[in-house]
Amino acid sequence: MPPRILNDCLAPAKLNLFLHVTGRRADGYHLLQTVFQLLDYGDLLHFETRDDGVICRTTEIPGVAADSDLIVRAARLLQATLPAGRRPGVNIAIDKKLPMGGGLGGGSSDAATTLIALNHLWEAGLSRQQLMELGLQLGADVPFFIFGRNAFAAGVGEELTPVATPGGWYVVLEPGVSVPTQAIFSAKELTRDTKPVTITDFSKATIGFGKNDLQVVAAKLFPDVAEAIAWLEQYGAARMTGSGACVFCHFSHEPDADAVLKAVPARWKAWKARAIAQHPLAEI
């Protein structure tokens, strides 16, 4: 059978428009509330099926061995759901744009795009809900990207409800450091009792609703993050996404975002992205 090819599959970045830590379960997992916002910027993945059952990442990623890469793990997880006599393989290439340890969901988004694309190419026939259940085995953020819409999330991040977000443009700064999520969540000074909010609270609010409870800890441990936030706050309600390190600011109009980009100090990488309402692969 000739190979089936699916190129230029976007694994979009996400932003946490706010992120509240509302408690902690007995098993140590933190209870969160957040709104996930999809962006039209991210890694690009390219898939070509093969008939020998081999899953091969054809792109080298510094510091990430293929066997531990969420892309490869996602492909193997989906492959294992297929009948033993019908398990095709795949070559996967990636144009990596999102930084690791940036709070943009890069690895989780890559895994989700892999599951969605291969479910289509391999004709695995899994529903979105079944793919989300597979994705949860890989990481708490993976189901959101498979869910494919901007969402109000609760629990440990797996309780997802569609939500309308403001749209517009975002400027994102990469401070140049990788923030380990565990270091932030294990910090003694982390606020763990923020009062729960509702979707209605978010929907009624203006830009800049809530806060990111992880930001205070990350800014203390990583001064580069604090510096990036302080600089971007000149232009609006800047804050950190996820557990860091990237920071962002919303703009209603693209020219305003462009003006800020031109002013960014050379020591930081910065880019703009448009807010999108659904995942680019939502319809396959």
C-alpha cells in the first residue's frame, strides 16, 4: 500500500488566560481552574505512514530522546489500540518552534496533533473522547488540545467546558529560561487556596481577569521571568502562562501588537499570534 501523507499539521500553542490553584487532593495533585486559549502559532508536524509497523521520529530534537518524546509515545499508544495484525508505522518530522519549559503546552500539543493525525491516517476509528482518554495517559494538558476548543478547565485540568474568549492578538515573550513545573508546584510559598470562580465570572470580565497563582513563585525563582513581565506590563495586562517561563499580553488590534514587537529588547525572542476558536485539525 502506498504511504499516506499529512504534512504541515499545526500543534498550536496555548495560553492560560488565568490560572488559579484552588486546593490540593490527597494524592498530591493540585486542583486548578484556568481558561485555555489556542493560538495560530506552534510546532509543525509531518506524517508519512509506513507498512512495517516502525514508528520513527526523523527529526533530531536536542535533549529529547525519541523514546521519551511525547510524539513517539503518543503514536505507540494509539498503535497499541489497533488489531495485532494491522499495526502500520509512521515517519514523523517536526519543525520545532515552541520552547520547552515555556508554559505554552508544546509537548502536549505535539502529542495531541499526533493522536488526531494518526487516528485519521491509520483509520483507527477512535472518537474524540477516546482520544482524550488516551491523551490523559501522556499528560494533563493533552486532552485539552484534542478537545479542540478554547475551554474553561477545572480539576487537575481534565474537566473541560467550551468558553468564548476575547479573540484578538497576543504578544508572547520567551525569557530564555526553562521553568521546571515541579519546582513551581512544590514551592512552599505557592498559593493553594484561591477562591473558585465560575465561567460566568470570566465571561463578564474584561481582559486581565484573575491571576496566575504560579507567577509569583516563578518570578521569584527565575528573575528573567520577572523582568519580562515588568517590561511587557508597560503595554497592558501582562502575565505568565502556565508554570512559565513565557509571558504574554493581549491586544485587540494587530498594529498595536506589531508596535510592541518592534520595541522588544534584543535579548528576548518575541512573536505575535492570533487567538483562534478551534484546533486546526478539529474537522478531521
